[in-house]
Amino acid sequence: VEMYEDSPAMELIRRGRAEVWAEAEAKIAETVRKIEAEARRKEAEARRKETEAHQKAVLEKKAAISKMINAGIEKAAIAEFLGLSRPKLAAYIRQIRKDNDS
């Protein structure tokens, strides 16, 4: 059977192909949207966990500093032991005092 480019059958075939392509493109776009949304959700979750871990580390460091200060350990020794600069240790101590005052 010979089909001509301008025949009704070829027109139906072209329309069918166009519809299939349109459906495929819509499905691809929807899949991309879902993947991007999932990636954003995972990034937000990772940032949240990172923030929580940082906050926990800060609380643990503050508790250790408080115990060391209460035990009479010199600030220079505390800074060296915890690997903190003296200005950073001073900032922690100010924050500890502020937390204790409130």
C-alpha cells in the first residue's frame, strides 16, 4: 500500500505523532518537576539536620566550658584543650553568662 504525503491517512499519522510527542513532553515535564521538588526537599532536610547538629555541638561546647570554668581551669588551658582561639572562647563565655542571666 502506497501512502501519499498529502493523504488523509498521513495527516492522521502526523496528528497522532504530534499528540504522542505532546503527551511525552508533558510527562517528562511533570517528572522533572517531581524530581526538582524532591531535590529541594532533601536539600532543606540536609540543611535542617546540619543546623541541628551545629546547635547541639554549640550546646555541648558551652556545657564543657562551663564545667571547666567551674572546676577552676584557666581560660588559656580551656581554649587550647578545645581548639578555640581566645576571642572565640571569650565569645562562648559571654554567651554562657548571658544564658545564665536570662
